[in-house]
Amino acid sequence: MKQENDEEQRGIIRKIFGAILKIIIIIVILVGVSFTLRIAPNYVRNEITDQTNLVINFSNVTGKTKQDVLIDDNIIYLSLDDIKNYYDDNIYYDEQYNQIVTSSETKLAVLKIDENKMLVNGTTIKIKGCAKIQNDIYYLPISEMEDIYNIKVTNAENKVIIESLDKKLTTGIANKKLNIKYKTTFFSKTIEKINEGDKLVIAESEENTLPEGWIKVRTQNGNIGYVEQKDLRDIKVEREEKVYEKPIEGNISLAWEYFSEYAKAPDNTGIEYNGVNIVSPSFFNLNLEDTEKEDISKQDVIEQADFIENIGEEGIQYINWAKENGYKVWPKFTNDTLSTTIDEFSVIINDYELRNLMINDILNYAEEYDLDGINLDFEYMYKNDNEAFSRFIIELAPQLRNKGICLSVDVTAPDGGDNWSLCYNRNIIGELADYVVFMAYDQYGTSSLGTTAGYNWIENSINKFLNNDTDKVPSEKLILGLPFYTRLWKTKDGEVIGKPEVIFIKNIEEAIPDNASKEWLEDLRQYYVQYEKDGYIYKMWVEDEDSFAEKIDLVEKYNLAGAAYWRKGFDSDSIWEIIKKSLNL
């Protein structure tokens, strides 16, 4: 009996130990699974080993590139599509001349296909590689274009490293042999072992994006990973981030000064302009002889695709007067619509060589007369020429900036007719030019009865500039152009009779009879005047001190770059006092 009880007890004990063992095994398995789940992600690394890897700053972008990186005779090539993606949104292939045109902040480079040379800001440079076509794909020798994009290109262990020299550079020295980790944990996979004294490039990271004590680094071989900061010494900033500098400090107050291509610049000796820091005299006109052909060819205009200057001794004295009084000089370059037809201009703007003639003229004049900037006033173009006009700005802007010359471009409101409004790619112009001037007039032209510049229309247009993707211009680049004039309309039975009379702000009071009715229109922020004379009804939307003060306050409301005024000579002394106060000049 006792023997049977002992056997039963031993069986119970065996069962208990068996159950405990099973529990232990389950625990071990669970711990192992948990450990594996924690550690495994730190070892997952999708290596691309069948092609040259591309590292840009602190990202391996190989899996995101459109085409493979090519290396031929130690020349490194990137496809046009990849350069467009990473370095130049506006790069393009010019089919007419079989060349690629690319630009950066201060450089314009032109590379003809299969030619071992590159035109950089008008200077020919010999290169070992060339722009080429391979399998119907355009490639550029990126390793020979470091100065164009301000980059450093390095070929290292099946990796091409491209470093942007505009970005901040921080380095550190390994104070012992280190394992560069794939993730910010001790258990992570080692992607490279480095020796004591090796230099690492340290990535800038936002606060709290990495575990405390860890930093992101790039090795000399282009591997990107993590180390603990305590394992580095001599951490220092070797290059600061490049900071965009505004061409003009404070608010801009620009006065256009018009005189025809035949008139002389005014003698301003002893005169000061109150409330102005930039003057824009009408010195340069694109003036083509009229051709009566139906189909205008390049040859018809090639000898004339340049600007006619109207400076002379008087203009030189005007420039000297402006500089002596502390005013910047941004002369107006215009496609004079009285002398250049829309068809002639279309031929010029669509041809790289003809555009280049205009650009060389602008650059030469700017240097010859020591101009601070230029005001580009090209109006009345075909809607279908908007891309060609954008190319003109793409080709002009970096070359001006390289010389320290400011570029401002005049544009109309973002709505309206094909040839007056839809002919501009405002977002591209806003990206490339230093300033965009919104000519906030004429809301209604000489053939349509209405105000010259209503407040609500101007404000709606400003919002389109700031918020519409296709028209977007940064607020700090947008200059509000305002009129110093309005129009007096003569009507009978509701119909406009003849052309309206232009009334300057300085003459506004004497233009309004005592018997005229005067009503303030809150939406337009201006007075509406109407009166009868000799059987006709006269109508005017008044531009005066009250109306002007409302509109110029939009500069502060929307944090715009400043204001411009068409034009000097139409003004009154009281207007300049309003400008000074509103713009804090």
C-alpha cells in the first residue's frame, strides 16, 4: 500500500515538473520572439548592389532615381530627369539647337549634345565629358558641373556622394574604433567599421528626432548611419548654411519715370524725391522695324533683336544724380508695343539665340552704366509664348545675380485676357526673379467703363499671387504697383463716347466740378463721381489721397516687399507723405 502511494506521489511530482518545464519553454520562446521582433528591424537593410548608389547629402536616393548613375572614363553622369528632380526644376532640352540649358542661383550653363565644352554665363569652358544621349535618355556630366550647382561630387566604393556646398557642414573625429550602426541602438546591424581618428560628417537633425546621445553621420565611403555622440571628439562647424540675403533692406518704394525713346532724361539737379528709394527711368526699348510680311522669320528680326538705349549725357547725369541722393537705379527694359508687334516679339522670345542677344544687351548695359538693377516690363505677348518668356527669365536671372544686379519683373493681374494676363507663368517668374511687380491697374481699360484700380480687385489679386499654385509669388518678393491716375468717362444714354480722359492725382480736385455728386464706395475704397455737362453724363472713380492710402496699406497687411508707382510727374506732395508713413520710410 505504501509503495503504491509513493508511486502516485512521484507521478504527481513528475507532472508538476513537466508543467513547469513547459511553462519555462513557452516563456523562453516568447522572450526569443520578443527579442527577435525588437532586433530584426535593426537588421533590415535593402542594399542595392547591382548599380552605383547615389548619396545626396545624408540620403541614399538610389531607389528614387529615374535612371542609373553612369560612370564613364571617371566622368560621373546623371540623367536630365534626376538633375531636374534634385538640382534644377527648370532644366530643359532645346531641340532647335540640340542643347541642354540648365541654371542655378548665379550660373547659366549651356551644353550642346556630344560637344566637350560648356557655355557658363557666356564663357566657353572645355570639359572632358559632354552632354549625351544614351538609350534615348539625356545625361549630363555632373562631376564637371560642380561650380554650376555649387556641389562637391565624390566617387567612393560603388557610391557617388554629392554634397551641397550651400548647406551647413559639421564634422567630428572618432575617438576610438567605432561601429556605424544602421539604427540608433546597440543591437542594430553594423554597416561600417571605422578607425580611431577617422572623420565623420554629422547631419543636422531637428530637436528630439533622435534618441538622446545619438547622432546621424556619413562616412567617407558614403555610408549613412548612427553613432553615440560621446564617441566623437573635435565636433566643429566647418561651413555655415548659406543664408538668402534680401537685395533691398526694408520696404521698397519705386517710382517709374517715363520719357519716350526720343525724349531726354530730366535734369534733377538740386531736386530730391520724397518717399522714394528706387527710380526706374525708361531708358531701354526693344524697337523693331515693322515688317509687312505675314510670316515673320528669324532672319527678319535677327539683326534687330536688341534694345535701343535712350540715355545720352542727360541719362548719365540722371544716374549720377540718383546715386548721389541714395536712390537705387533700376531702369525699365520694355518690348515697346508701339514699335514691336506681337508677332515679331514671338519670333524673338521663342529662339534661344535671339533671347541671348537681348540678354547680352541687358548685361552689357547694366555693366556699362553701373546699374543697381533692372525692371523688365514685357507686355502684350501670346498666351502660348508664356513658356518661352519663362525661359528668357531662366536664362537672364542667374547671370544678373552673378553680377550683383537685381531683377524685377512686371506682371499683370492673375486673371484676364490671353495676351495680357495668361502670357505669364507667375510662379516661375516669382521663383527666379528677385522681385515681381504686380501692376495693379488697369482693372478697366480705355474700352471698358469702370474703375482703374478698385481695392477689392487688388486685394483679391494679391491673394491669388500668394495662394494659387500657378500664380504663386512669395509675399517678400511681391511689389504692389499703384496708379497715380484715373479716368474721366463721357457717356450718353449709357454708352461710352470716345476715349476717356486721363486725370492725374495731382489734378484730381480741379477735375471735379462743384455740382458733382460724390459717393464713397466701401468695396472699392474710393469715391465715385458723376455729373452732367452739355447733355453728357461724366463718370469717374476717383484716385486721391483717401483711395491711395487704403490701397498702399495692403503692403503691410500682406507683408509685401513694397510698392511702385506709375508714374512720377502724376503725383502730389501729399501722396508722398502717405507713402512715407505707410511704408515706414
